[in-house]
Amino acid sequence: MLSGGWMQRGFGLRFRRVGWACVAVLLAVPAMAGSIASPAGRALDFDILRKGEMIGHYHADFVDEADHRLEVRTRIRAEVTAGPIRLYHFTHQSAEVWQGDRLVSLAADTDDDGEIHHLVVSRDGPTLLLTVDDKTHAAALDAVPSSLWNRGMLDGKRPIFDMTDGQVFRIETRCAAAEAAGSCEISGELTRKLDYDADGMLVGLSFLADDGSKVMYRRN
């Protein structure tokens, strides 16, 4: 869930992971069938903390559309300062469209401390087409974005791509249990510890930024 640099990858000063386009590998995660469902309150809201201090906010709204489609509209804003000096800023907005357990389309705009990306994802036969800044590459049709707001996305088979620049991660994922609730850890080109409730909804996540500081998303 968490979208873009501040949600999907590391962020330090600069809070970024180093990676390249590749095939994702997920290990020891039991498959989960069914739709990627929305939370009961139709929204997710998180404070973003670094070293225990709040530096930003994440909010996602879940809207039912025609043909049993679900649209997830996400906004993220974060800023690290030292007194009056801004050391880092990140803004992201995106719209994911799901039908059942498949991503239908995605559009995202990100400003990662002055590095601007526009990502568009669409289905084309047996593949997803990911267009970033007018350059297009393909991913598997069952690939999912790095928002990871639903436990069902971590089913042990799906590639995960970055919602900022569309790159596919090489990772390993381990979850504590087969049930929807519990913790999952992702390592490799994407590092995350994610916690989910009994409905499979994200309730928190954490990771280390490039400067070694701990970043947390705390659900409101």
C-alpha cells in the first residue's frame, strides 16, 4: 500500500532502493483465492513516522464502480526537515482499478524529491503493459502493485511492481501464517514488514531507510 517511493520502496535521504527490472520470486507464502476486497470503512488512513516523529500522511479511498470493479484512490505526502530546511519531500497520487483479484488498470503520478514519474498500467491480452515516462515494458497479467494494502496480493505467485517507476522487484516473501491476519516480511530489492488484520487489510508496515532510520506507517 502503500504507493510510490514512500510506500513501496525504501526512502532515505534519498530514501530509495537500488534495483532493476526483473522477475519477482516469492517464497513460503500460501496462496489465497478470491477477490481483493476493500476495507469495511471504505478507506485506509495512515500516519507516516520516521524516528518516531510524524513526517507525512497516507490516505486511500475505495469506490465501487460498474462491472464489479473496485477503484482505489491513494494520496501520499511526506517531508523531512531540519529546522526550516527541507531535506526531502515525496508526493504521490494514484488510482488502481481491480476486478476480482486482477488489476485492470493503474495510473500514478509521483514527485520523489524532484524526480517526477508518470506511470500508466493497462491490460493487453496475456500481459500487463507498464508505461513510465513514455517507455513501455510488459509484466505478467497477475502482477500486483507495491501498494500491498490487501494480504491477498502476497499469494506466493504474483510479481510485484513499483508504483513509482513500474520496475518489477526480485524479492522473497515470508508470512507467519496462511490466514489473512498476521505479519509478512519482504526482502530483496523491496524490504518491508507488513501487518494485516483478520480481514486481510493492512494495519501497519515498517522498513529501514537508506540512512538507517526506521520508517513506519501507523494506521489511524
